[in-house]
Amino acid sequence: MTLRKAGGLAALTCAATYLVGFALLVTALAPLGYGTDEINAAAVAAFIAERPGVLIAWNTTIYVVNALALVVLVVTLRQQIARLLPDAAAVSGAIGLIWAALVLGAGMIANVAVERTHALAADPAAAASLWQTLHAVELGLGGGNEIAGGAWVLVVSFAARASGFFGRVTCGIGALGGLAGLATILPPLGESAGAVFGLAAIAWFVAVGLVLLRGDEAPFSKEITA
């Protein structure tokens, strides 16, 4: 398997992890307020006491699996862009690997939070307090903002467009998602911008995956790059 094919599969894997994450977020985790500012630490601690495996599986999917696939995708896109724009490829690659490291770190913290909270199940107040503290660290690394992700998607989309590797549609989706990710730094927009970033990222990862696997540009239309 070539790196390009591996990158295409990695992009589709990233999209799949987002889809799994959203699916659980709006079902089993919705009553806990997960993904919102109204998350209930006591309810989360009680949930962990009974079903720790659900959150371990969720964290592993949306963070660990996503981060490992992201590394492959970042390296693949850097290689493709470097053929014409080596400097842009270097910058986008560095930002992408930083994002992947932050996502992996957030996943490690999130899983440790579940494990330690479950160990304190006999003391619900202490369990909730510990989880809330570790969850704040998780959010700081990337679970609660998409600055690094937004910057990478934006930079790599325009760099790939300029090098002729992406068509207008793929670049446009990336621009939308990237700007939404950067907007999560603004408290009033954090939650809604994060949702836009996530949805746009799914479409973008699918588009990029098809570009890499098909061996041509613009999976959604036969665009002619300028």
C-alpha cells in the first residue's frame, strides 16, 4: 500500500471517528450534558461508576484512534503539497502534528479521568470533583476548543489548493471548517462553532479521503484548478 492510499484510508477513519463521536454524544451521553456548558459532573461520575467502558470506548475512538489516523493523513498531505510548495508543506505538517499530539494527549487524560473516577465510585463527591478537574485539562488540550485543528485544516486546504492538489469544493469545506475551529476561541461562539467545525470536518475528511484514494482532484465535482 502506498502512503497516498494509506492517507486516504486515514482520512476516512478520521471522518468515521467523528461520526461515532456525534452518535454517542446525542444518545447515551446527551442526558449528562456532554459537549455543552451544562455538563453535570455528578451525573458523569455516576455514569462512570456503572458504565466506565462506554466512555473509555468513546474517548479511545474520538481521541486516540483519530489522532493516530491523523498522523498518517498529515504526513501524506505534507508529501503531496511539498511537490510544488515545500515551505507551505513544512508549515502545514508541523501544525498538523501538533494537533495530533494534542488530540492524543486529550484522549490519554480523558481515559485516566474515567479510570480514576471509577476507582472513587464509593465516594461520589470526590469522584465528581476529580473528574471535573481532569476534564478541564482534557478540554484545555483540545477537547473544548479546536484552535490547532482549525488552523491546520485552514492552512492545509489553501496550501493544497495552491499546489493544485485540492479543487474548489474541498478547499471551500476546509475553509469553512477551519474558520469555525478558530472561532471556538471566542466564548460566546465556542459551542456552536465547535459543532460547525465537527460537521465540516466530517465532510472535509471524506472529501480528502476520496481525493487521495481516487488519485485525482475534487471528489464532488470535476473542478479545474486555476
